[in-house]
Amino acid sequence: MFLMEWEQRLSVLLSLLLQIILILSGKLRKRCSGKSITCVIWLAYLSADWVATFALGIISTTVIDSIPHHHNDLLILWTPFLLLHLGGPDTITAFSVEDNQLWLRHALSFMLQLIAVLYIFATSLPGSKLLFPTLFVFFSGVFKYGERIWALKRASMDGLRRSLVRAPDPGPNYAKIMDDVASKHNAIVPAALYVRREFEVYNFSSTTPLLVESGDGNNQTDSPQILTEAYRIFQTFKCLFSDLILNFQQRNHSQSIFSKCNASQAYKLIEIELNFAYDILYTKALVVHTLCGRIFRSLSFCSTLVAFYLFLFTEKHGFQKKDIIITYMLLIGALALDIVALGLLIFSDWTVVMLRSSKHYPNVKWLERGTYGILSMVRSLPPYKHRWSCCMGQYSLLKVCVQDQPIPFGKFLERMNAKEMWDHYRYTEHVKAYEELNNFIFEDLTSKSKIKEDSARFNNLNMSRGQWALEQDDDCCRLGWSIQVEFNESLLIWHIATEICFHLDKTKNKSPDQSSDYRKASRVLSHYLVYLLVARPFTMSYMAGLGMIRYGDTYAEAGLPLGDIFEACNLLMNVHTYVPPKRVKGDRSKSVLWDAVILAKDLRKLDEQKMWKITCKVWIEMLCFAARHCRGNYHAQMLSTGGELLTSVWFLEAHLGMGVHY
């Protein structure tokens, strides 16, 4: 009995502790790509529901099986708190996109737990002096759990599609038009049909003002105007996460805005939009920022507050002191969680947008300024300057080859099929997505978006993964063979060639110039795309299996000397490669090592600045190709782990009228 009592007490306190951890850390993962923080949040998220359900089970068993006692009254009061905890905090409703698909299971679980709680109430609550506090907490718990199910349903892919698909449009009345034409023809009246295309009649003024003030790109605060415009654009482009298509009107509108932005302004708009996407997919934002959501939240908070007030003035004779303390902890904890949630709700981008979009805006302008002022102060702090991690994973095949020394528990990891996972963790590094790289990508995409009038060239450009960059220079056309293969093969060939050229470049330690900027960007993008192939294969799901086979075969063939990557590169370049590798090796191995060496030799024949400029442009095209061919739900999934440059580029392409969504 003693163990059972403490099991009940500890389980409800642990459930409360997990709620505190989740509400404080839930939104950290959109800014942090670190595995440790993600692991802590994952454990807390999985444990929260299990602990609350477990506590509900042991309390119900105790109450139903025991004789009526004052102690049971407090246990019964604890049960609706567990419903409250199962509703979860506002900052995290789903850990992954797939969790949203389980909304129906949560609804069924809610019904079963609701029945269990009502059964406990029916058998034990009548006559209890804690009847009214228990009922008020129960109402609060029902509201909170209902919020979670509602949020999960609306954030599911089916829910998003249903909310985005427009009403059926039959188009012009064909029968009526043809009757009019026929009647005019019969009356010998001249008649002609003219089909007005959408992109011909949907025009935007070229004098539309910029949405953001010009700046040096370092200012991370946002104006209310930027937030509002980003939200409006997002309402159009959120359909990309459900793999829906956009029309010419939407493309022209977006292009009219982004054509007036510089790189830092465009990336800021994209960052804000993706932040809205994260809130929709992983938090209760889509629910609590509606009228019904605000009503439910107010009722929930008031119910908990009334329960606290009633319990405060209830006669507690016969209750154990430690149980009274735990009950106060649960009540105060619930109120504190609601107050924190209210603060996060008020001081958020959503509230600024809501106030600025209100028809009563002149009357609430002071409130918008106050909210924005506090947000600006928070965003000036280093951890909150960005809405995503701004980190890019880096993984180098050659570096792994020359540093992969045996480890004491290597055999054990191989038997557990965990060696590959350990290598990914061991050799993956992270760098910041720096401004020069963003500028290169933005300039490349904006220059290509301006040729949309030539539809054939524009469609070819959308499918380009290096061809366009090579075709712009006569000296580089002979390198086309390295692109005219499967994407994963081309990616690995260019990755190894870029590594070799980088380490053998005698000018890399000289004073920085434009060539050094291209060289740095080429290497960063090379490492980043291989990181995606190796550590996030789902982003390249249509080719990931074969890509990993090629990676493994290339790694196995390398056999490079340990420790010195410069020596390894020289060793590779000294091998005679005048006979194509496939003629010598056949098709059994998928290794691309010697194809990469051939490419490196061809690249080094070019002028240094031209070599790195072309290499950088090829990598940008590969990045854009990978971004537009990664499905929307995978981009949504990456938002929960700090975000990826790949997703920002995907969204930027769509806003510039490129990609496969038109």
C-alpha cells in the first residue's frame, strides 16, 4: 500500500514535470539542430503521454478497488489534471509530421480515458467535498485535450489539403457562349472568340513599394509590415507542404514582390513564412489563434482558476499533508503553464499579424506597437535572432576515408548495424549558412527566373542540375558527361572532384578574393549535399537507395592513406586514367572514385577563377534540383529539427516562379 501511494504521487508529479519541460523547450528545436536537445525533447514528448496514462490507470485502480476514504477525494481530483496533461502544452503537439496523422487515434484514446474518468466520478465523487474543484479541473482538461486533437487534425496532410483546395470552378459557360456565337453567325454578325489567359490579365503595378526597408542584412528584427506581408504570402504558399500546385496569378504576385527584394530581404521573408509553417505543423497555433480557440483557452484558464480558489477555501481535515501539497503543486503548475502559454500566445508573430490585419487597427495600433516592441527586445537576444538554426551539416567522403581509424567497440557496432549511424555522428560537422553563400544562391535564381518568357528554356532550366552552368562556357561543355548520369552519381563525382581541387589548390591560403568566395561556397555546398545524401536520405528518397550503394562502393574502393588528405589527393591524381573506369572495372561496382579523379583533372585545366565559379554554379544547380524534387512532407519534417537550407531554397524557388509547382 505504501509503495502504491508513492507510485501515485510520483507519477502525477513526473507528469507535471514533463509538461514544464515540454512548454519551455518545445520551440527550441526549430532553432537548434543539436542531437542532444532533440533527444531530450523526444524523450519528454514520448514519456508525457505514457506517464499520464499510467498515472490515470493506477489512480483509477486504487479508487475503484478501495473503500471510500478522504484520501480518495484527492486522488479523484488528480485524475482530471492528467487529462489536462494529456492535452499537452501549446509549444508542441507533434514531434514529427507523422504524429499529426494519428489524430484519430488520439481522439479514440481521449474517448476511452474520458469514459474512465467519468466512471471514477460516478462511483466515487458524489458526496465528496471536492466535487466542484474536481469538475472545474475536469472541464479544463476536456478543453485542453480537445484543443490538441483539433490541432493535430488540422495539421495533418489531409486536413491541410482540405483547407487549401479551392471550391470547384466550372469555368466559363461553354454552352451559353457557343449559343451566342451560333446566333450571331446565323444572323451574319461578325463574331470571334478570344481566350483571355490568366497570366495576361493578372497584372501588378511596377510601382509596388518594397515590403522591407533596405539594410545591411544583419538586423534580425522584423517590422509589423514584414510579418503581415509574409503571413499573406504564406497563406498562398503553404499548399507546397501538401504537394499542391499554384497558378499563374499566384506566381506573378509572388514575383512582383520578390523582384524588389535583395537577398537578405528575401531570406527574411522566407524565414518568417517557414516559422508560420512550423507553428501550424507542430504547435497549437492553428487552433489557439482562432476565435473558438481563444474562447476555449479563456474557459480552460478560468476553470482552473476557479478550481484553485475553491480548493483554497475547502476544509482539508482528514487529508494527508503531503497530498495537499501535491494538489497545490498541480493547481499552481496548471495555472503557471496557462500563464506561460498566454504570454507566448500574446507575444508572437501571430498576434502582431492579427492586430495589424484587424479592421479596428487604428484603435489597437498602440497594442500592436507594444507587442512588437517586446518581441523586438526578445529577438535581439542571440538565441532568438533567427527563427531557424541557420546550420548546414557537413560530411566529406575523403575526410572519412583518411580519418576512419578502428575504434574499440567497432565490431560490436557492426554486429548491431549501428556502425553507419556512429560514423554519421562522428564525422558530421556543422557550419552557419553565411551571407555570401545566400547571395550566390539568390543571384543565380533571380537571374534564371527572368527568362520565364521562353517556356522551353525555362522548363529545361527547372530540370537542370549543372547542365545550364556548363553550357554557359565553351571550355566547360566537355564536362557534360559528369552531369549526364543519375543525380546521385553526379553528386558524388562532383563532391570528390571538388575535394581534390580544393586540397590541391595552391592559392587557398592567399588573401581572399572572389575566387576564394566561390571556392568556399563550392566546398560548403559539396559537403552539405553529401550530408543530406548520407544523414538525411529521405530528402532524396527517389534515389537514396542507389546513392547509398554508390557511396559505400566508393568508400570501399578508396583505400586512402590514413591521416593526410593532401597526400591522398596527390595519390589519386597520379593514377593514369586515360581508359574509362567502366571499361576496366565493369558494372559490378557502383564506385565513382576514378570518374571523380578524371573530372578533377579536367577542372584543373581551367583558369582558377573560372574553375571555382563554374564549380560553385554547378553545386547551386544541384542544390536547387534536390530542393525542388524533395517532397513537401519531407521539407515539413525538417522544420522540426532546426530547419535546412534546402527548405529555404525550395521556398525561394517557388516564390520566384520556378520549381515543379506551377
